[in-house]
Amino acid sequence: MRPAFPDFRLGGVLATSFTGTLSERHGNAVERIPTPQRLVDWLAVSGLAVGSCTTAQLDLALELRESIHAAATAAALQDALPATAVQVINDFSVQGRAAAILTAEGKRQWRLGSASCVEDALGVIAGDAISIIAGERDGKLALCASPTCQAAFFDTSRSRTRKWCDMNTCGNRQKKARLNAKQRKNPSSAE
């Protein structure tokens, strides 16, 4: 029987969804890709299917994930990008072999070759990170307002004032906490 893993938190932006495979970074961290097979699973649901993954390739993926998170966090805070993170992202970007194809719906989709490996998929993720960190896409990088999460996410809302990486988890948790605090402060309003 396979061990139970937490669900993937998939968003509309590949690079920030990838960084979201480690959530609650400032609380009780939740690792969503703890094994090579779990990375294969995440890549498949993200449209980057590969046949297999080694422990060494998982380590490379985690290095890229943390570099993207560091650079996206710096960009969201309008700080200087960490040189080491930039180097890792750039190195992965130039290594990957993938082709962009146009779907019938008019969307871009990545196609890996039949002999593609994890490094090719990581190259696509690195390229996506470059496009959002460089400001090439309509939206802005932001950090989740949850003090235990603080995940980097790409805000494409009209006002660019989104506060949560995911309303169903972090946003809902914060709203419940505020309601509970209000009810503790004023118990008569709860009746």
C-alpha cells in the first residue's frame, strides 16, 4: 500500500505551483514531493510527464524549487535577487530540452520528447520562473499573508491585491482565526 501524501496545490503558474510543493515554510512544513515517484506524479499533473526519477534528480528539483522561491520572494519584496538563486535558475533553464506547442484552445503547452528526463522538465519550470520574475507576464509576484506560509504566488487579479496563495487553505484558515479571536473577545456575539 502506498503511503498517503498531502494533495498537490496546483495553481495557474507553473513556477509558483512548483514552489508550493513545500507549504507552511514558517510553520509545520508540508513536503508534497518527498520521494522521486512523487515528483514524477507532480510533473505529470503539471503537463510535464517523465518516465522516472532518481533520488539525485529529486535533489536537483528541490534545489531548483528553493532557488525559485528565494528569487520570487526577493522579487515580491522588491529586494535584490540572490545571486546563487539566479545562477541555479539560469543553469536549469539552459539545460532543459522541451518545445512549446500551441493547443487547439490557443494555449501554450510544453512538450517533452519521448526520451525526456527530469532535467528537461526542470528546464521548463526554470524558464517559467524567469518569465514571471523578469516581469514578462501580466501580474505581480506577491507573498501569502499567512505568517506560517508566506508562499510566493503570482497575482493576476484585476487589482493585484490578492493576499493569499490559496483562498481555500491559507485565506480560509486566517478568516477562521479572526472569527474565533473575535468570538473569544466578545462571547455574547457568538450566541
